Amino acid sequence: MARPAHAADVAQAQVFVQVLQKEIDDLEELIASAESRWLLLCERRTTEHHRPPDSLVRFRGRLAEVQKLMENLRTRFLPE
């Protein structure tokens, strides 16, 4: 079992979680915008509709990384 986190570590984790949440919000906006553009292109049949653009794939990957990091921080430093 992990030892209890120091109060300063908890405070720092809380700040970092806020920063990560802002990044998540920004990435979700980017993803929504990229998905909208992609779907519009698909409707116009100017692109292969079965393969998302690389930028969209990267945004989704980064979002998954940030969500995992935030989950790990919460689990370690901010147990409920």
C-alpha cells in the first residue's frame, strides 16, 4: 500500500489536475471541430470517409494520454 501523500504534493496535484482539465477541454474542442470538418468532407465525398485525418487521430491520442495522466494523479494524490 502506498504511503499517504504529503499535503504539498496533494496541493500540487490539484493544480496540475486543473491544468490538465483545461487541456482536455481544449482538445475536446479541437476534436469536435476536426470531426465536423471531416464529416463535411465525407458528405461532399472529397475524402475517404472510412479513414479519419491524421490530425484527428493525433488529437484523440493526446486526449487519451491526458485523461490517463489525470486519472493516475487523482488515484495517487486525490483519493475520494
